Amino acid sequence: MKRKQFTIFLIILFVMIFISCSAVAKRGEKPSERAVMHNNKGVTALYQDGDIDRAIFEFKIAAELNPKYVEAWSNLGLAYKHKGRLNDAVSVLKDAIKLDRKFASPYNTLGTIYLLQKNYKDAIRNFKLAIRYNKKFSDAYYNSGLTYMEMFGSYHDQKHLHSAVAALRNATSINSDHPYAHYQLARVYQQLGKYEDAILRYKLALEIDPKLTNAWNSLANLYTKTGQTLKAQQALNNALETNPGSTASHLNMGLNYLKDDNIKMAVREFNESIKADPTNELAYFNVGYAYYKLAANLQSQGKGSQANKFLKESNNAYMSAYKLKPNYPEATYNIGYNFQMLKDYNSAANWYAKTIKLHSSFHQAYFSLGMVYQILGQNKKAAKAFCSFVKLKPQGMDTDVNTAKGLISSLGGC
């Protein structure tokens, strides 16, 4: 049995975490003009110039000039976080909180650090404190939403998705021009099956920031899922307009072409994805699947020699995917299946066995291995493979299970 296409739409690997940064003192002891000047220079260095080391230097001067300048300490903690000096960031942010326990910003920054560390409980606690002291702190609501989304990913409890919706809705109610909050809310709605709401939020995000490539890709995936292929195509065209080198956009465009059996255009887009990111194993995998599909079509037309050529091309692509990702049972299984179609049964058996070694519950590999061993006349090995297949009790494969049981009986049992 052929392993179904293993395509994972590349969604967002990049998530913006928002942190508010104050450039002037609002409470406590009024800092000197020089301290404020250095604090503002730090903000400019951090956000406009991307010079984290300079920002740290400027915030340190501001804090040195006025040790009770809470914003300077809070911003220093933020800069340490950007630098990856998380322990220093936590220490400085706690110092900022000691100076003013009702100043919201350091709680929000602390929460983002705990989120990075997968310490969801403390992340949520700090975001709630930030909101308590600033009811209109949209970024604290946004970061709460991100945390609940990650909690759903870890614990698979739907209540976390609903908490994410509440937090992200609050973020967009306070700041309706927050494109990332709209985008993340769309993703949650999509997970909840609320596709119309998801499309609306994706469109809002893109209305605010038309260059948000990830939102175009996600919208295209949703259009594809709901059968709106022309709209999906347009969304992907927009994604490629904003970022012609987008690996995800080329990959998804290729998948759309593949769905329409346009193999030539699909392979072209997958190759563009590889050109943009030569380490993208999924693009190689889909090149392999596209060539397999072409080979299968040619074989059904009685064009065996042409089919064999593309099966070999398919295996070359799968092999590239496997080299990039050695723990890739879907790739190794499909290599085995192609060898089986090429009637190279020994190679097929080796790759099926490799698949099982990588993933001991990969039930299709046991069934296919049993079939190949039977062709090779290795009946004991065939029976063992079929017995392992039946033992796994694969769902939705009743026909194959019954076939395996019949073969086990004819081969002398387990």
C-alpha cells in the first residue's frame, strides 16, 4: 500500500513577541535629563538600529545616573533578553519591579522570558500582573494568547485555545491595528474549525500589514482546505510578491499545482523552495512524491520504461530528504515502495526494515515488508512481518488486516 502524501503546510516558524518599552519616566523619582537622554538613545539603538550591545550600554548609563530610574532598569532587562542573557534579564527585571511594583512593563518582559523557557505558569502569572497594573496593555494580552497557544500544543486541552481567543480578542479590542494579534487569532480560529472567523482575521492582519507573508500563506492554506483553490492561488501570488524568496510560499504553491496534477509546475515550485532553502527536506520529499505520481500515471498507460526513469528520480529526491533528516520514516518508506515498483525487492525490503527501525509503529512498513518477503520466498520473515502488522491493530485498514491474517494462516502462523 502506498504511503499517502506526507505534506505539512509550513506555517509560521516566526512568532513576534511584543514587549512595551518606555522612553520617559512616569512615576517615582524624576530622572535627570541626561539619564532620559541615554535611555532614549538605548531605545533607538535597540529598535531602530538593532544594536543590542549599544542599547545595553546606554540603559546602563541611564540607570547608573539615576539608580531609581525604573524604566531604564526595565529596558535594560529587555535588552538582556534580546541578547539571550536571560538570567541577567530576570535579575534586572525583578530589580525594576522592586523599585515600582505597579509598573507593568517588567512583568510583561518577564512573562515573555518564562514563555521562552516553557514555564507557562509563571508566564501567565506575570502577564496577568502586567494587565492588572495597565488595563490597556494590549501586548500583555497578546503574549498571554501566545502562551495559551503553546499550552495547547503541549497539553492538547481545548480550554487553552478558548483562553487564547479571549486574550487575543482583548489585544485587538485595545489595539485594532495589531496585525500579529489578528494573525494569531486567525490561527486559533482555524484550529477551532471557525473558518469564516479565521479568514476575516487573516484579512484584517493583511489589511494592516500587506507584507505579512506568513498570513498570506496561512490564508492560502485555509482557502485550499475549504476548496477555494483560485483564492488560494491568489493569496500565494501575493505572498510571493511580498517575499519572492519565501520557502513556504513556493512550497505551498507547488502543493496547489500537485493537487491539480500539474506535475511540471509543482516540481518547478518545489525546486524554487529548495533554491531558497537548500536544507528544506519537505521540499525534496514533495519533489519525490511528484515524480512518483508522474511515474504511476505513466505506468498505468503502459509506459513502463518512462515510469521507471521517474521512479528513480523520485528516489533521488526522497534520498536527499532523508540525508537532511535522518529520522524521516515517511521518506524511507516511500523509497522502499518505489523499489518495490521497480521490482528490486531486496532493496525494498532493506528500506522497509529501515523504516521500522526509525518508527517501530509504522504499520504500513510491516505489511509491505511482509509482501516483499513473500515475493522473495522468505516465508518465515513474511509471517513475522504480517504478525507485527496485525498486532499493531491499525485503524481504518480492515481489508489489509484481514489479508494479513489470511496470509499468516497460509504461511504457518505466528
